Amino acid sequence: MRLWGRTTSVNVQKVLWTLEELGLTYDRLDAGGAFGGLDTPDYLAMNPTRKVPTLQDGELVIWESNAVVRYLAQAYGDGILAGDSPVETGRADMWMEWFQNNPYPHFIALFYQLVRLPQSERDPEKRDRAIAALSENFAVLESHLSDQPFVAGDRFTMGDIPVGAALYRYYTMEFDRPDLPALAAYCDRLGQRQAYRDTVMTSYDSLRPATA
């Protein structure tokens, strides 16, 4: 099994976290960002989107991070990560889609305004809009987590991976966050998982601009 992608990509971290949760053996190849390599003929033959991650498992090549997470959970998770019933799987899948379609665009916008862009290129209005939208979305998750430990219910599933991969940066970026105690406790629970600490709770300083 091979995975193409840089470890500082949140989308790659989703897949790395899944691989580690499942105890799978794999080789990771640096690609994307400062490593480049996404425009080579070989890479384009695998992934025409020129993005990471890309996973090769035998003859199968699969990309789009949530699709890769689902594949690994269903192929190797023995019902643990994907859910052991259609109900649990449906709940996990629902929250994966919710995060990707709702908080994620605002999370990325905020990450650029607070981390990726030089100070001279940052826009306070875009920052504040991203914070407001992200706060509104996370209030939905706050309510959902107020009476259960994980998004699909009583145990950790693939549904926790997309949102969990972003929460470490959400809580370590410097800005005023709303008080969401259930979400903070959820992030703390994820932080007790070794696979999460190894793949997600890592430095993103290399993504900061070299100059202001």
C-alpha cells in the first residue's frame, strides 16, 4: 500500500490517521506543496485532480480524502471504523459529508488568513466571516455532542476523522473562539488516541510564510 501526500496536509492527515488506527503497513511518498510532483505524467495518470492524497492498494488507486477513509474503513476495519450496522454507518457517513460541505470551506479560509498568508495579504473581513461561519457550524456539532461522545454515537468511527483532523488546528490557531465545551471535550477525547497524536497533533509551522 502506498500513500502520496505531505504530512502537513489536513486531507492527508485524515488518511494517515485512518491507516494508523487500523494498524496497516504502508509507504508514504512526499507529494504536493513544497514537494511538488503533482504535475508529472505518472501522478496525473493516477490522480487527474493534481491534489493529494492518493492511495494505491494493489491494483486500486483511489483519491479524495473522505473516499479513501471510507474505503480503508470498509475494507480493513472489520466493522469498527465504518460502523457495524447500516444505521451506524449512515450516521458516520452523514457527519463526514456535513463537515466537508459546511465547516471545512470556512476552516480552510480561516487557516489561510491566520497561518498561510503573509500578514500583508490577510483580510480582516474574510477572517471575521470565516470565524462567524465556522462558529455557527460548530454550534451544530456542539449540540450534537452534548449527550454522546462521538459523532455516530458511543464509539469512535470514520465519521470522527474529517472533523477531528481539523480540530487540532482550530484549537491551536490564535483567535477568539466561542465557548463550546462539548466540542472541546470531544477534541480532548480524540487527543487520547495515539494514532491522532502521531498524525494530526503535529506542527504546521512549515506552512507559515517565510516573510511577513
